[in-house]
Amino acid sequence: MRSRRTTLAVPASNPRFIEKAQGLPADEIFLDLEDAVAPGAKEEARRNVVAALNEGDWTGKVRVVRINDLETHWAYRDVIEVVEGAGARLDCVLLPKVQDPSHVLWLDRLLTQIERAMGYEEGRIGIEAQIEDARGMVAIDAIAASSPRLEALVFGPGDFMASINMKTLVVGEQPPGYTEGDAYHYILMRILLAARAHDLQAIDGPYFNVRDVDAFTRVAKRSAALGFDGKWVLHPSQIEAGNEVFSPSQEDYDHAELILDAYDHSTRVEGRGAAMLGDEMIDEASRKMALVIATKGRAAGLTRTTAFRPPGA
């Protein structure tokens, strides 16, 4: 899977921001044609996206474009102009305000038609589905199963909070008066379970108070602890914190790789289903847990600092 520890939102109507984003250490960049672009600037923003994808240096980054809501008259032109103009350099299309599987199927079919017409590899361009209201959350299992192009489910907290009449004005923060537990726990777990049931990534939405990096880090740690793969960032100041939060520590990464080595040696060489790693007993469940941490560490570019030594070696 692609690394999406941090997904930076960049207004497609701002060429200066687009150029700057290419040098920032976010795993994914999405050029936004939706909320960040005024209605009168949509057409120029599309041209900016095509030029940036074709001419920019996006080495090491997942390249994504968020199109407009399917219910608007901009959506189909967003897909056609961007994919025909720069589809060979596009990794995914981010579809906002997904409410049922038909939204994803519409995008899937349109992408297929363009790929065939342009001679692109069919099915290569992925889809990220953004869940932003109660209808989308209720249908999330069907949405997650709707297309083989789907790579990630993304939480859109601002629109979602409004859709359920949550009493707050700070996107991503606990609502005033909610003092017990976490108001977002069910929402995040619902997205996470649907994603994992269909081998998708789960991405947490943005935290709007971009100057408060400590608060961003606190909120990011919540979804990272649950098992989310990453979080949206709205400002360069949030990227370093997000990358750190969604990467395992060096100690945990090393330990995970040792568990994998020890279990492999035990089952493959010694023919046993369980093993000891120091004072720790490990088995198949341990291997699965370690593989999660090791995979995240490899995606984050970590390298091992410890080597496995078989018993008696």
C-alpha cells in the first residue's frame, strides 16, 4: 500500500502553493478543486492541476486530485479534463461527499472510459472516498466494497459534524460539553472497520487550528492509536508532527522485525509453531501484530538497527 501518513491539501487555484508543496515532506499531496477553490476559479484551477502534474517534480509523493461533489455541474469536467490531460501522472482521484456506492461506481466507469480512450493502463488510477455525512457513514460498508479502484476511506469532519448537528465550531475538536470519552470514537472505528474489512487504508480528516501543532498532535495520536494510516494536514507546520505520529518508533520497529525473524526461524527451521524471543513468547498472532508495525516502519523509510540471532548462534 502507498504511504499516507500525511496528506497535504493544496488549493489548485494557487500556483505558488502548488510549487511549494512539491518540496514538502508529506507522503501525499492532493490538489483541491473543491472547497478550496471559488466557483469562478474552477476552470483555471483545472488547468493549473494539469500543468502541475505534467511539469512538476512529485518524486516520492502520492499524487491525488480532489474533484468537486458529484452533485455539482463541475464534477464530470474535473475528471475528464484532469485525467485526459495528465492521467499518466495521476495516482488517485479523491471523491468528496460520498453517500452511497453509486457515487464511486460513477467515477470508476468514467475513469475506465477515459483510460480506454487515451490508451492508459486500465484500472491504474485509484479512488479515495471521502465520508462526510450521516448517509455516507450508514452506507460505508457498501461503499468500501464498491470498486477495486478504492484505496482509502477518508473522514471529512467539517461537513460530517454539520450533518449530525454536532454542537461545535472547531473542526476536529471535541464539542463543548462533551467531557466523557471521545465524541469521534464510534465514527473513527466505523471507518476503520469498513476499511480493514476490504483491505483499504483509513485516513483521518484535518484539524483546522493550523497554528496549534500540539493540539494537532494530540488529535492525530487518537486516530493513530486506533490503527489509522494517516491524517490530512492543512499547513506545512503539521507535516513533521503527522509523519512522526503515524510512524512507529525505532524501538518498536526493530522489535517487530525481530519478532518476524524469530517466528520465521521457529516455524521454518525448527518446525515449531511458537518461539521465544528473549523472555517473550511469540506465535502466529504475534507475527500478525508485528507485521503491521514492520510494514508501517518500512513505508516510513526506517532501517533496522538490530539483527536477529538464532538461539544458540
